[in-house]
Amino acid sequence: MTEDNLTELVPPLRDVDRKPIAGLPDELIELHLHAGGAVAPHILFAMAHEQGFKLPVKTYFEFVDLVSSNPNKVKSLEDYLRILHEWTEKIQSSPHAIERAVYEILAKEYRGSRVSAMELRFNPMKRNLGGERDVDHIIHAALRGLDRACLEYNIHAGLIFCLAREFSADLNDIIIEKAIKYRHRGVVGIDLAGTEKNNLELREESVERFASMFKRARDAGLKTTVHTGETPHTNADGVIATVRRLKVNRIGHGIRAAYSDEAMKILREEGVTLEICPTSNLHTRAVADLEELRFVLRKFIDNRVKFTINTDATYMLNTDLRREVELLATANILNAEEIAQCFANARAASFLD
């Protein structure tokens, strides 16, 4: 039997050998991915044991359930974030762990989905075990992982540092300071994350407390994005206030903007791009189902609001960037031209040089 005949009988299995998706570029770009939700469970499991963490489960398969999201377990954004804060971020809280996490995420997304440009975000202050670890060591380690992955796979990547709504101004100021310090080493922007618990947090005077921080970041050459408009019990006020007061380049999720003509007008006129994460938005109930997701995205298209397709958390959601596109294509939410436009939007809105 010749080698060619053997190949016909037993074709090589590769993640990239999937059915073609009309409109999907050969090389993809991801703008919204959290390190806390993108490391494979078997790697997290090994990290936890290396660091001597006492886990509340006995088997690996119970651990997989612990660090994964599913609709039966996750009923809200708060449930979703609890997985990150209680386990995955804690397990990544050492220089060795965060270096390996960043490297493995970038490498896997390129091998599995040919994501050749990626912005990866995390909060370095949530990787230092409440001050037990030095933040600069955490950041240096993350940058080593980024450098190694970019060198080995010839990809382009950068880090976004997340501020936290629940943090004090002093802690968030430190994150801004570190982002500026490492601006020329691979940190490309800042983010603001955390739940918007009620409509009071969406008012302009509440958003205003971050205005000086975002101005410092912009003046230093960093780009900016903010999580807002991703919970069903809020409205578009957070999107409006974020654009007006924080002068952001992009918004993470921004689903509620579809229900406000004013919000869509502001997004369109200011050229702010939305980072849509379909599977995540379904899990966290940002949208009730695929029909509401269709309504939201069609509203954005009809109102010429630019948006991109992203994963938010690959392993935590059991997805990758190709699967997110497959979801939208299979459900007839976006056509080939619109899928291509999403990735054109992503390249235009990217914080990468």
C-alpha cells in the first residue's frame, strides 16, 4: 500500500480541517478573550496541583465541571464571573502559571482556529493572591508567554489590562500605572470589567469616576474598551455614558444598545466598535435565545453600528472563534458578506500596532 492510499484510508485529523464557512477569512482576529476562561482544564488541573491548591473536588472530571460554564449551572453574569474569580484566576496566580496560561492560549487558538492576531485580557491584580505575589513579576511572566507564542507561531498579540468596578480607585490606578509602564512591551490597552448591578451604576456620575484614569491611559498611547450593556436587567445608559465620559475605542458586548436609538446613534457617530461574544451572551442571559441575538445583531446592522465576533472564554464555554461564526451562520443570523465585514471591523478596530 502506498503512502497516498494510506492517507485516503486514514486522513489526518486536524482542528483546522472543518467545513468551510462562507465569508470567513483564512486568518482570524480575536479582540475579546479573557485569560481566566481560555486555558484548557487539564492544564489548569496541573497548575492547581503544582501550586498545592486544595480543590473541592476529587477527580479530574469533577474539576472540568467546576471550571466550565453550562446553562444549567450559569443563570446570570454573576454566576459566570464566579467561576473565574473563585477558581481559574486563582489557579493562574503565580508567575509560572500566568506565563504558561498566556502561551497556551495563544498557541492553541492559532493551532485550532488559525487566530493569527489576538488581544488577550486579564487583571494582573487578580493574579497576585491579594498582595502575596509581586504584580510586576506577574506582568513580566505574562509578557514572556506572549513573546514565546508570537515567536514560535509567527502570530501577532497584545495584552489588555482589566480594571475592576469593585476595586478601589487606588488599586485601579496601579493597574493604569502598570499598563502605561509596559506600553512598549506588549500591553496595548485597558478595559473596565465587572457587573453593573443596577441602573445607578450606569449613570454618568458613576461612570465619571473612571474618566481621569481613561484619560491618563489615552494620553499615554493606550487604547480603551469597557464591559457594559451585557445584562438583561440594565439598559443602554451604561453604553451612552461610557462613550460620552470615557471616550472609548470599543465596548465589550453592548447588547442593550440595540434597544436604544440614542445609543446606536452615538455608537455610529463616534465610530465605537462592539465586541460581541455570542455563546457567552447566551450563557449569561445577556440575550434570552438565538432569536433575541438575531434581533440585536440585525438592529446593529440596520443602524450601521460596527461589531466584531469573539469568544470571551474559549474553554470555559467549550468554544473557539470558528465555532462562534458557525453558530451565527448556521442560525442564519449573519450571511457571508456580513461575516467578512465583522472581521474587517475587527482589524480596523484592533489595538495591535
